[in-house]
Amino acid sequence: MTPGQRDDDQDRFDQLLRAVGEVLDPELDVLDAMSRAVDACVRTTAATEAGIVLADREGVLHVIASSSERSIDAEEAQLGTEEGSCIDCVRTGRTVDVPDVSTRASEWPTFATTMRERGLVGTFAEPVRLRTATIGSLCVFADHDHGHDDRDVVAIQLLADAASAALVRQRDPDRLRTLHDQVADALEARVTIEQAKGALAYRRGVEIDEAFRVLRDGARRSGRGLRAAAEDVVRSGGDLLDAS
């Protein structure tokens, strides 16, 4: 290993540690913690997109966090047809690594088609666990078939574990305690976020993905959560101009 490679590895490791610390910030609600885990996957690995799905009280999986509209499409294609990497990951409780989903097209026809139409090629899913139970998955997508190296795998596993820890961390007495309450709260917040994305896209004349970026940047710059920023847009008519 050359000195330059060692420096790159150290920078990557430092960045990953900072990302894990952000996910575990005790002041974050579930939605923001999961969103930070997803963003960190895209920043620190070869993944192009990422998303997290979690099960509700009835065991139904829902998209809780995503890096873009493209990742939402990839996740929803799986949930709607019960096929794909995140579904297999939750069912088996094991990592699913498929560098080229076209090789699984006979098993995952709808998912493979959605991936191709969205310009995505590979996928990697890591379980999100609550003690011994698999309660969801952190699923990443790539626009290439190179797969993920060992460093990527470690990073994805660490972030999936951080997401799990964020769900079970000690909370104040007045905050949500059960996993099911947290998932339900996150789903409720996502409705507001979707409304805010649509409002921002209309007011600014931009695509939904750009509106999502503005919303996330605006939340971070103001030190607020995604839900609070979205509520400002929906209820107060804000357009987060300072987040451009």
C-alpha cells in the first residue's frame, strides 16, 4: 500500500466515523437518523443511491429514508411486488449482494426492469436488526456492475448497525419508546416531506429530486430536522431560498 492509499483510507475511515456519530446523535428523530445513514452510504461507498425500509406493527415494509426519487422507485418496486434485494434480505436476515441485477431478472422481473429504466445496475442489501430480529434493511444501488469492495461492505454494515442502534437508543420519558411507534411517526413525517417536495418543486420550477435536495440542505443549514423544515414549507409557505 502506498502512502497515498493509506492517506485515502484514513480519510475514508475518518469520514465514516463522523457519519456514524451523526446517525447516533441522540437529538435526532428516527426519520433524520435513517436519512443520515442513507446519505452516508452514498458519500462513503461506491453506491449511487441508498434507502432504508423498516417493518411496521403488522410486519409490512415501508420506505423510511431514501437518497433520491430514483432510490424511492427502486425500493417501491420491491415492496410492491415482494421481489428484490431488500425483500430477500429481510426474509433471510442475511446480506444480499448482486452486482448486476440482470443476472436475477427471472427471479426479480419487475425490480430488474425498474433498475434498468432508472439507470441502475447493482444492489447490496444489509439487514437492520433489533436484537435477533430483522426489522428492515439498508439497501444501496449502483449505476455500475463493479460491486462493492471490502471497505464498502464494512461501511455499509457499520451504517446498518448504527441505524439499528439509533432505533433502540435510550430516550427521554416524553419521547417515543417502541419501534412501532417510531416507524409510525416516521411514516407520518414522510407524508409531510412528500407534500413539501411537491410544493418546493412547484414554487421553484424544479424537478422533485432538486426539491428534495433543497429541503435536506435547508434543514441542515437551519439545524432543524427534515420534518420541521417540511412543515415550514407546507404550512407557512416557505421556499428555503437560503438553501440554494
